[in-house]
Amino acid sequence: MDSEAAARKGDKTRYQSVKLPSTFSTHVPNGSSMKLPGWNLMSWLPANEIAVDLGTCNTLVYVKGEGIVLNEPSVVAIEKATGKIKGIGLEAKRMLGRTPDGILAVRPLKDGVIADFDVTEKMLRYFLKTIIDKHVFRVKPKVIICVPSGITEVERRAVRDSAETAGAKQVLMVAEPMAAAIGVGLPVETPTGNMVIDIGGGTTEIAVIALSGIVSDTSIRTGGDELDQAIVQFMRKNYNLLVGEPTAEAIKIKIGSAAPTGDEREMEVKGRDLVSGIPKTVRVHSTEIREAVQEPIQQIVDAVRRALEITPPELASDIVDRGIVMTGGGALIRGLDLLLAQETGLPIHVDEDPLTCVVRGTGRILDDFEKYRSVLSS
């Protein structure tokens, strides 16, 4: 190759773009190398608009432009003597029922609302700080928080104050069934009636929605936690076996059902014998658990009936055509959709990802703020 051709080749390669790895080394005078973090594009943009589903069981956080960035249990572990936080989220949930005398693992939200203001504020501050610290530019965000539709003004103020204390610049609220309906993709802004059942850990929210408003709603303080408690009581009464909430939740998920589905199951349950005081294992059948949870399940069915009774007739005709949408963690209980379909005679649709419906809906509100402005309150 002659010198002129080599020069032309050198010019061509000189102007080609250079790709750098996300994390690269740069050499320093003493011969060692220093690692520089590779920031992705979103980390350079501030997290200035955040949506929070502050649930009894789980807290989910959505950042505009990024999607769902956090999904953690709403559990906090506290040192009794000092009030110092020992763990938050999944770390604290693993401590439930396993803590020594000096540490207390608590759920600061009960029945969908704040039961312990100070602990909730610390938990919310931790979650918001975790998200904001992942960004280069840190600002006080605008926060939209989902709340139960039956929330009182005092409870509303507690939510607002805890978010502001945790570092929010502006706090707006949206009713959970409205957020769930938007998350599912229902046309809430049209005159057509849409019915949503949102079964969470502490509450069940049933609402008929039209023209960006809740026309009729029923809210009961019964949810997944009530089913867990019913299983704890059943194991105590029928087997003299004491089990904790995490074990009861595992039983509900693995073999629990609201109605016969043709798929009966069994599982071994470990706990403490109330008579002898020593640990033992018993085998439990799904039919027994179905009987155990009948009371809270029936409360949910009755609430759906009441909601249908107070629905205006024109909207009721829309619901006959469109059916009812189920969201929330409670929608995953086997056979519940079949039971509600039998009791109401209406088609029941379960969302593909019911656990994230509410926070996805709140995220859509952030993404198209002008369209959904009317569903928010301060």
C-alpha cells in the first residue's frame, strides 16, 4: 500500500465514531486505574414527577419517563428503644414474626390508610430518596398518591403531610378505583359506564366510572389481610397450630380459592402446637382453606351487589355489555372471578398484571396530565 492510500485510510478511520463501554477505566499517574460509573440517559434527567401507590401490603413507585422503578412491601422494622429504622421494604418483611424483643416489624398502613404517621413518613422518605439519589440532578418532585375512595379528610391530610415531610414539592391524590380503571385502559373520560373492583391488602374498592368521575362507589375495609387472618384463626381452631401472617399468606397463595375450580391442592404447614408447645407439621387441603375464607369472600361479594344496586340504570346497561374489571392483588385469588360471575350474572375480566394496575394508571395520568387533570384532588 502506498503512502497516499495509507493516509486516506488513516483519515477514514480517524473520523469513525468511537463507542465507549458503560463503565470504563481511566489510567492515573501511579499506574492504577479508576472506574467511572456509566450513567444511562434517564439518570441525567431529574425525577421531578413521581406516582406512588401507597398500599397496605406493597408500595409501588412510577417515575415519568422511566416506568415502575420500585415495588417493595410496606413494612418497616424499628428498634423499640431508640426508634431507629433497622430495615424497610423486603428486608423488613423478612423480619415479620422473627424479630427479637428489641426490634418491632410493623405495617404503618392499615385498611388502606395511614395508621402510624411517623413510620409512614420515614418509609416514604426512604423510598423517594432511593429514587431521587439514582439521578444526577436532584429536585423536589411533584407526587401523585393513590388513596382509597372512602378516605376521610383527616386521613387525606395525613397522606399529604407525610409526602410533604418526605420531600415532595406538590402532592396530588387520585382515588384507587379511578387509577385502576385508567391503568387497565378503560375509557374513563367517555359517558360509557365502566365498573372496577380493586381488591387490595386492606380495602376493596368498587366503583362505577363515567365522564372522568366516580358515579357510585362502595368501599369496605376487607381485603387480602382479612383472608390471612381468617386462615390464622382456622389453623388455630382446627389444628391447634399457631402460624404467623407470612405462613398464612403463603397458604392463601398456594392453595387458597374462593370457589371450586376443579384443581384441588394440598400443602404441608409448619407451626407451633398450642397444646404441647413444640413445632409440628400438618397437611392442609384446599377445600378446608376455601371454607376458612368464606366470610371475608362473602363480604366482598355483598359489596359488589350493593354497588350494582346503587348504579344508575343507564350505566347499569353499559356494565351488562362491558362486564366488570377486577384489579389488585386480591384478583389473583383462584375462583374469585368465577364466584362473582355466578353471583352477578355479569362477565368478569381480570387484568393481566392486577398488582400494578393502580400505579400504571397513575403513571398514565402523569404522562397525559391535561387529559386526566379532572380526576385529581389536592
